[in-house]
Amino acid sequence: MRIRSFKPEFWSSEDVAALDWHTRLLFLGIWSYVDDNGVGRDNELLIVAAIFPLDDPREALARVSRGLLKLAEGNLVMRYTGEDAKKYLCVTGWRHQRIDHPNQPRYPLPPGVTSEDMTYKKTRESLARVPANLAPGTGEQGNRGTVRKTSRRKPKASDTAPREDVEKLCNHLRDRIIENGSNPPAITKQWRDSARLLIDKDNRTFDQVMTCIDWCQSDEFWRGNIMSMPKLRSQYDQLRLAALKKKPEAQRERLTFGGGDTPEWEM
């Protein structure tokens, strides 16, 4: 855990005000939990141990799980899988945190993001552009050093151009969530990025992801836990294993969605 600071505007941010109190507290704790690059392990048990060590473990775990989902849906954190197959989260507004003498990054950054994108440039221009919706601190206590240049990566055409397969996956998950009686979720850029990465980076086929959506939204337990495309991607392997476990042995070879040697998840 590290010392961080926050601007007063943080408390009047509309994005923060849209969160419940438990999620706001979780968001504050995550700023101390992540490394000096704004990245930490996306492991709910580790987060509970770091931020809520004295709370009831089961209750804290449930609140953290719900809170991370809300933070990801609000684009306040990005959840992704590294090349080492481990899960990570990144604070999306980290470039506004000024850190003196930052330590070496401990974890990999999200795909397409560089360390320069995550660092702060101390100029009048950059200070004028700091949005009030996140507005984290004006500096850290302790022996931190000078700040570095901030730059924004120009979006690639593949990142911005609409994709029919991505739109179909997002709309299908949204429709299934609505069918289960929940309020219609917003299909955000985070949703589309997660669907695209499932196909392009995780090497899942369109049919595999569609089947995964249908299975989890039909399962009594998972339908309440998979309420967004980022959550689906982060829990994909757990969903595959859960589906295999619930099927009779004779049917398991036909119930795959990208695991082992079987090419598709077929119901």
C-alpha cells in the first residue's frame, strides 16, 4: 500500500457520485493498492486483504466483487489479462497522479498502453486539462521525484471502427441480461474492447463467446455475477470450468469453449 493524495474535486465528481459508498471507498483504496504505474493484481482476495483486512471476509469479498464490476462499467478501472495469463486492473485516470521518484513497474500495462501514457507532465497546459471527474491528488508525501511527460496514444483504426462481431456479442449479452429481469446495461467502450480482446487476443471464436454468454445467463449463480462484457472476459476460464463440472461426463467433450484440445464450446 502506498501514500496517495486526492483533489477536493474528487468528492463532487459525477462519476464518483454515481457509485454507492462502499464502491467509493473501494476506489480510494485501489489508488493505494496499485503500483506507481497505476496497475495491480485483479484478485479479489488480495484486494480484500490489502484494503479491508479487518472486515468480515465473506461480506468484504462480495462487496469488492460488486464494486470492481461497477468501477469497470464506469470506466474508472480497466480489467484485463496479461501475457502471463494473470488478471490485472489499471486505474484509467492514473496519468493525473503526480508521483516523485516512481518505483519500477511491478505489473504489465494494458494492451496498447505505454508507461508514458500513465505518467504526469507538470505544465500549465496539462494542469488545465485535468478533468474534475477523477481529479486525483496533487502529489505524494515522501521521497517521490519529478514528474514525466504525458502523452495520449492515438486510437488505432481497429480500435475505433465498428465491428459486426463485437456489436453482436455485446447486444446478445445485453439482451440476455434484460431477459433475466435486470435493468438494461449500457454498452460502453469497455464492453466493446473486452469483446474484441476475447476474439483477437484470447483467441476465442465468435461462437464460443456466444455459447459462453448463453450458458452463464442460464445458470442460476453466474447470471447474477456476469453483468457486463468486461466481467465475462475476466471470468471466462472459470465459466468454462464451471460448465464442464456441471455437465455429465458423457457430455463434457461437447461442452467446451476454447479450453484444451476441443476447438469450440458446443452445447
